[in-house]
Amino acid sequence: MALRIKSHWWNDEASRSLGEIATALAANAWRIALDKAINLHCERFVYRDDEQRMAVIQEYLIYLIQLGDRMAHERLDDAERRDLITQFAAKVTEHVQDNSRDLFGDGDYGGPFIARLNVRSEEYAGFQLTDDGPSYAFLRHLGHEIQALMGQAEENRWVIDQVMDKDGYEAYKTFARAVGNLLPR
């Protein structure tokens, strides 16, 4: 079944605030990250528990925030881009907090996510996004982080290949379509 995302506004003529755009991007990013985590399970990679699955979802979310920042750079001035990505990351953090609380009970799940996002932002800073998509290094870093989370157990040994060769690029394509249609031209 195809993943459904919000990639068009109901009324294309109306202008949207950066907050509205950030909210739509965050909802799409959550759906894409969740879909990719589920796909790993469908490809017979094994999660130890829900905490490991949530960590994989968070790695995909961080990757999508990095992609969103680069795509916004092409369409927005620096101040607008910074505002959009800040609001986008905040909305994604709300998704992480709410869903983690539902799964694991009360606690601060957003704070550690933001800390990881800040670390990963520095790591991803040197990687390129071209018209063809994320660079090999970009996808390899995502794959490496997910491999580290999934471990080297026999059933998860090749997860890096799945992420690099298929899932990471598919996540990019789906998210790029949403960003392209939701951001102002």
C-alpha cells in the first residue's frame, strides 16, 4: 500500500505561514519515518523492543530534518529558512514526545531527541544534496546510524544496505515531493 502524505494544500491560492508549513512537514516526516521503520520489519530485520524501533524512527526524522533544511535553502531566504526549520524541528519533537509518552509512559523524550538532532546536524553538515538526491555519504551516514542502533545480530547484519540502497532514497523522494509542493515558490 502506498504511503499517503499531505503534499498539496486544500486551497493553493491562500498563503501559508511558516508555522503551518512546518506543521505539515512534521506530520509528513513522522509518517515517512514510521513507514520506513515498519518496512525494515517487513524486510525481516528484527527490533529488540519498541525503544529500539523508536530510536530508528528518530534517526529517520533527523535525516528528514536535514533534507528539509537543504531543500528550504533553495526557496527561502536565510531568516525564513531558519524560522521554518526551527518550527519544523519543534513540531517533530512534539511527535516524538507524544508518541514516546504513549509507548513508554511519562518522561522527557523531546530533550534527548533535540540533543541527538544537534549532534547529527553537525555530522550531516558536510554532506551534499543535489538534484539527484542525497549523496552517497549522506545515505551512508543514515545507514550507519541505523545499523548501530539495530546491532550486528545475524538477522540485522545487512540493514545498512537496505537503508542506503532503498529506504533512505525512497524517504527522500517522498519527502522532497511534499516539500516541493508545500513550500512557497
